[in-house]
Amino acid sequence: MSGRSPGELVVADEVRDGVARGIPILALESTIFTHGLPRPRNLEVALEAEQRVRDAGVVPATIGVVGGRPTVGLSPADIERLATDDTAVKLSLRDLPVAAAKGLSGGTTVAATAFLASRAGVRVFSTGGLGGVHRDAQQTFDESADLPTLAALPLVVVSAGVKSILDIPLTLERLETLNLTVVGYRTTDYPGFYVADSGFDVEYSVDSPAEIADIATARDALGISSTLLVANPVEAQHQLPADLHDDVLARALAAAAAQGVSGHDTTPFLLDFMQRETGGRSLDVNVEVYRGNVSLGAEIAAALAARA
């Protein structure tokens, strides 16, 4: 491992210099291209996201683990390696020490990406959708590690809410309990990833990246250490039609129950069902969601850097 101690964080020079100089930086996750999208689209989306950030005058910091090295600011070669590696694993926060010690490569989830971004001094992170509370969590206690992790990190995270396969009202209750501030970007409708309106509301809306930067600045001044969550709905013309979404989701849940799918197998089963039964349209929505969140995250990073 090139003389590095296991777990030692690798920060790209461009990212390190940017943090030191107050240049806007946007963190990006890697599971979207290691596990979320098929090849070769996964690599295309990853590189396009980086270019989208650069075009906005912001430094992209794609985060992942390469050969056991947790890295903030993957190179294009690193991104291509992870995007084409059949052995790449999905790494949450709890997996990072094991991956570092064993020399594994993998894509980082929201929890792991957020943690590594914060360690490197990066303040804004764009992802697709957050993890949340799973259906039937009252019996299974199945809740994403994203939520408690973000509750302990003073970041700004842009997402399109949580995927509609999760229990959205319970997720919103947990966000409140964990003192995670949620604002809707130009809406009080909480998005459901594939759809712009999940049917549930958030209390506050914000109208601009500058207003989001003001809230983050106030949070820091108050000494609050939890993440500010920005819920950015997919544009209406790109969402799954509501009737198609509701029909496919109902059938996916019924199929999972009939086949006895449970635990950590549930989410990939439901997502795969959604993809098949929508003829790949759910993947197209996934890409549009990510593009929108990356663009907004870059604007927020620039607005926040302007206040430093």
C-alpha cells in the first residue's frame, strides 16, 4: 500500500489546495458508478458529473476506495478502474476499516462518502437519494447508516429525498428526531426520488443556493453539528409518471413478500424490479436526478465559499 498506514486518507492535491484556499469543492459519491448504473453508462455518468462541476467553476471531489486507500478526489483513471472492476465492493462507513486493512476497492455509500468528505474539509456533497427507514422497520429495525452518520457531520447534502421503496413518513420522523434540518429546494413537497412529490411535506422551502448557504452559515455559528439536507426534486418532465410508479411499486412490494425477500436483499430486489418493469425508465430518472443534484450542489458550494 505504498508505505501508507491502513486507513490513511488520500486527498488529491487539487482538493487539498482548494480547501486551504477556500475554493468551492463538491463531493461526489462512487456507488452510483460501482453499483448503481450498468456499464458503460456508469463511467459516462461519473465523468460527466465531474465535468459538470468543473464547468460551474467548482472542484469535483469524487470519493471512493482504491486498493484499500480511502481517497477524496479520485483521478479519471481511478474512476475508470472502479467503474469497470467486477470485484469492487459497496462500502458503508463501518466497512472502511476492513477495506483499508484488506486492500479492497469499492464505491462509498452516502454515509462513507459524507464521512470522508468531512475528514478532508469538504463541506458540500451531492448524491442521488438518501438511505432511510425501511418498510416494516418497526419489526426489523432496518434503517440506513446514512441517517445517524449525517446527524454527526456539519455538511450540506443535496439529494432527491429518499427512494419511494422506503418508508418515507418514518424516515421524515427519524430525520426530525436526529435534528437533521430538511429544506425543499423551491418546494415544500418532499420528493420521492423517482417522483417529484412523495405525498409528504417538509416545513421549509428555500429559493436559492445563497439562501442555503445562509442557513449553513447560521448553523455553524450556532455550533450545530448535523447536516443540512437539501431536498431537490427531479424535474417534472423527467420523473416517472405517477400512475406507472405507483403500479410498479405496488407489484414490486407484493413480489418481494411472495418470494420471501427480506433484510439487505430487499432494496436491490425492489430496484431491479422497478428497472425491469419500467423498461429501464427508472434508470433514466436516476441519471436525471443525479445531474440535477450535481448542478445544484456546485452552485451551493460556490455560494458557501463566497461567504468565507
